[in-house]
Amino acid sequence: MNKIFSLLLALCISASVSAQKALNAADAAEVEKSIEAQTSKLTTIKSNFKQTKHINGMSKDYVATGDMMYKKDNKVILNYTTPKKYKMVVNGEKVMMENNGKKNVYNTKGAGASMNEMQAMITACMTGNLQSLKNKYKLTYYEDGQNYLVKVVPITGKKIFKDIEMELKKSDKMLTRLRLTETAKAGKSGNDYTEYSFSGTEQNISLADSLFTIE
Amino acid sequence: MRYLLALPFCLVLLLNSACTPDIFKGMESKGKQTIQRANLYPYHLNADQSTMYSMELGFHDNMLSCLLLVQPDEAQKNTRIVCTSIFGATILDATISEKGMLIYDCAEQLRHKKVLRLLEKDLQTIFLKNLKGNDFKAKVYHKSYTNNESAIATDPILMNAGYSIKTTKGKYHYKTNEVEQKLTSIATDGKLTKGKMVFEYSDGEFQPNKITIEHPILHLSILLERTE
């Protein structure tokens, strides 16, 4: 019974992937150029997000919502509002976590290579800065009527993620969905993932530096 | 001479109180008895349904917030435990059973034998997987209440019960609220890992909505709050 279910699931997944058309090398280069042209103009982003954590075998997904702010070059705020208020501020090498008014400040400089790599990679994906990923990841481009899908697969280093899927709107090249699929675990079938959906995105609006200050 | 005679009596009293675990202070020893798992009022998480807790790990002055997802698997007789960061990264993915903890995935920072052993011990204790079988030999303690103001003589009401049980992982002390029929706290012995767990419940609920774990010697505290 499980085998039949797995087969059906695999068929559904392959059907959804096949809905996206893979781009040839020339078209992919063109898309990459246009995404980079768009993201190079970005100074700030403000967006709402919905975060879904899916764990195979668990009866339900964990869903959290909040808003995200980004300011060039390396300033990010993730402000969770549901189910619990929680705030993370990244400003250069400093990270501040705030929970129930308690603040903890960390320096990512001594946090280890894998932690730094993960932070750089997630920031690059959230802001669409694909150029910075090309050394360590293989990028494959797909498209459908409205979106581009970029599949990011690690080729070197620690493979924390099996792959990362980025969905960008064709019209403004803004990220609408980001899915980070974890590598399969020994003794467990399937892959767990965390998906961020972005909505109400605003670009190049005024965001004061003081918002990102870490004390 | 009279004082000398009183000395052994005082010594016995002192030794007796010194042997009483802190959480049973003020309770009356009832000697060794055979008790059943049901006496500890194990709370039952919904089978094959996940329960979510927000988790705060405190170590000295540092605080880490994460999520703990727990799902019992009736068929496998184990409980799946997944701890993730607020941002979704998996910190620990394991199953716990009476046999121990089977780890599927674990963050680099947690991969230390002592840390994992403590986590295993705490998680097994919280979900009462540290006890094998259904019957246990326990040292029993009682605290009763007698209404002396009533004109009619009434039997004392059992308020709290305490059970000290020797397990393969050390001695555990369980305290229950007999009126509400709930497990309220567990104390664990150990040199460095000595700890206390407190279970708090909302009115009419049989699953704790808040669990506090403290290991004072290690300056480690864990707070679990049920979110769903």
C-alpha cells in the first residue's frame, strides 16, 4: 500500500515539475542577466511572508507569518507575528534575536563555516542575488506563463539542503516563493522542507538604518 | 545521660529527612510499594497527531528559541521528536522510546555525547519513556488534608503523592496532584545533570501547557509551551 502511495506521490511531483519548462543555456543566461539587472537596482525590500515547515510523517505543517525587510548590502529583518512574536535582525556579521523582550546578540564570524554559508546563501536567495551562488551551486532555470523557477543544487561543501527552489515573477523578477529542501535522512523516507511565500512586496522604499541597529 | 539517649533519635530523624527528596519535603513516607504506571498519571498526547511546543533553551545568559514538534506513533510504540529553529532549520530529528533515542538528524552544534545523553534523558523523562513496563517498585510519600473545622469527622483527603523509582538511568522522583489526578513535577538525581521538571496545566486539560526543566548545576533551563 505504501509503495502504491509513494508511486502516486512521485507521479504528482513529477507532474508539477513538468508544468515548468526547462530553459536552454542561452535562454537561462538571458533570464539570469535580467534578474541580475533587476536585483542590482534594489536598495530595499519590504514584504510579508508565510513560512511553512513540512516534516514527513508529521500530521500537520508548522505555519508562521510575519514581514521581512532587506536593506543593501547585508541588513535583514525577519519579524514573526504569528503564532509567536519573534524578531531576527542581521546587520553584517552581527545577528540579534529578540523574544519576549529578551535580546541575544551573536557574531556570525565565529559561528563556523557552514552557518556563514547558510546565512549568505539564504540572503542571496531572498534578494535574488544569484551571481554570488554560482561558485558552489548549480543553477537550473525553468519557466511557466507567469514565473521563472530557479533550482539551486549544491555542488561543493556541506550539503545541508538537497536543493533550493526560487520562484520569481516574470514581470518584476521579484521572489514570490522560496523552498529549501533538506537532504534525506538515514532511516527516513522523503525530504523535509521549509517554504517561504512572499506577498505585498515593495521595492526601494525608505527604510531607516536605525531599524537594523543591533545594540 | 538523657541528652545522650536523645542523640540517636535525633540522628535517625536527621538521616530520614536527609533521605527525603526535596520535592517530597513535608510529605509522609509510606514505605516501599509496588505501583503502576497509571499512578503517575502519564498524559497522553493524541496518537498519530503532532503537538507543537515553543521551546526556549537557556544556557547561562544565552537564550535560544526554537520549536518542538512531538508525535506519538502507536504502532511503533515510540514518539517522534523534531526540534527546529524558528526559521525552519532542523536542529534535532529523533524518536524516543523505552529503549532510548534514535537520532535521524542533528545539528552540528548538538553533536556532543554528553549533550545528546542529557537531551535523551530529559525527553524520555518528560514523556515517561524512561520507565520500562507497567509495574514499578517505588518508595511512596503522601500528603493528606484533614478538615479539622468540620463538626463531622471526615477521612483525610490525599492531596499529593510522591514516588521515588530506581531506573536504569538513575533515581527519579515523581510528584502527583491526587485531587486533579495529574503529574506535577519530576526530580532527577545525578551529579551534574541533577534536575527538576514542572508540569503546568490549564483548567480542565490533561495535557500540560507548560513544562519547565531546570538543571541548576549546568545553568541550563528549558521552557516548553504548547502552542496548539
